[in-house]
Amino acid sequence: MNKKKIAIQGELGAYSHIAVENLYKGAEIKTCTTFEETFKQVYKDPSYQLVIPIENSLAGRVADIHYLLTKYKLQIHGEYFQPVEHNLLCKQEASIDDIKFVRSHAQAIGQCQNLINKKKFKPIISADTAGSAKDLAEGDDKSIAAIASELSAKIYDLKILEKNIEDEKGNVTRFLIMGKSIQQPEFNNSKKFITSCIFRVKSEPSALYKCLGGFATNQVNLTKLESFSVKNTFDQANFYLDLEGHIEQPEVKKALEELGFHTETLDILGVYEASSFRQK
């Protein structure tokens, strides 16, 4: 049986890596420096899928992802919700008294402010959490700690000074599983589905109101609606939308037809089974 081939942004030990291990145990993982590099990998080589974070329960949406969705137009094959537990890591020979600086991704730094302020650490912003752990392991400075996963500590042979240091518990990141091919599951009454799309409204009064009217009249529930600027203009916006339902359901089909009538562009990003996490 061929191994799943998955591209992620960040080094091994990143929360994306943990999500992949939970989804596809033993998958072949390709690490990419940037989110765009991850999308490019899958666009150029359809044998890969990507697992990419799109939003966090504390920090909100992940920057850049929405623009890459419109640029590469990969298809969403599924979603996964990963609990995030931050840990304070240091070199094996270091102690808490040695630490003066803490390195991690900006979101992780922001989510662990209570400890950082209490210990008066000076933050160092890095590209990703696992990369911070890797840099720490490769360096000689005992005064630097990293905020990263427990898996990062194991991979890079670092000591965990403190576990679960995030300010608020219940920190969860939603990941999308994406690929170049269309993989639309058949409609099944016993299952719940999500349909995702991106659309651009016409530049006219009450355009968004008209776009959303079809969902109200057809009793289709929206779970997410976000706007983001069209490149190089402040006059128009694209909207990312998640709705409950399958595109083959008559009410969803009617709502999307009405949406298409009132938009300049409409791209269906995917139809996929809703994560069981949504039922919690």
C-alpha cells in the first residue's frame, strides 16, 4: 500500500505534523518553508495533499491562507481540529534560571503572554514553533527557550521546562486537507457535510445582502463568513464561506444558484464530511 504524501508548512514537530500523524499515521511528509511553497508543491505534484491551518480558536484566521486559496484553487478534501498545547523547551543542560529569551511563532508568543510577562522573558519572533525548537537545538545559547509542541522536544532532544503554558485552555486549530483533484463524497442523509466557497460581490448597493438572501430563504446555515481584500484595491472584497450541507441537497443547490446570480465570481472549494469535533 502506498504511503500518503503530505506537504506541510514548518519543520517536523509543528502542529501541522501532529495533525498529519493523527490523520495519516506513517505518512510521507514534505516540510515547506512558507505556506505558498506548500500550495505550490501540491499544485505542481498532484500525488501530494497538504494539511494547512486556516484558523485558530484564540488567534482567529491564519494570515495569507485565504489569498492562496484563490490563487491556487486547490480542492478541500476534509477538515481536522487539532488541540494546541504549548510547552516551554530548553537545552538539556539549561535550567529555568538560565532563560532570558523565548523564541516562537508570533501566534504562540501571543498565546503565552502570562508566563512570558511573569518571567520577564524577551520574545524572539520566528517563522514557526517547531523551527524555533530546531534552531534552539542547533545553537549553543542556554539563555534562549522555545515555545513548541511536546513532539518537537522529542525530535530535537530538548528538555520540557513547563507543559501547557498557554494563557487559555481549549486552544484549537482547524486544519484543511487539500489536493489538486476533486474528491466530492456522495450525499448521505446520516452524515453531516460542509460546503466551502469563495465569491466576489458585484460593486453595487446591497450586493452582500442579495448574495446571502438565498441562504435565508432556503434555510441553509452558514458556519463561517469572512471578507478579505481583492488584491490592489479597496473597492471590492472576496468572501470565504462555509455552509452546513452538501451541494447535492436541493436547498443548498438553490442557495448557491442565487449566490452565483449576484456575484462576479464564485468558486466552490470543496464538499467534505464535517468533523465530529463540530458536534462537541
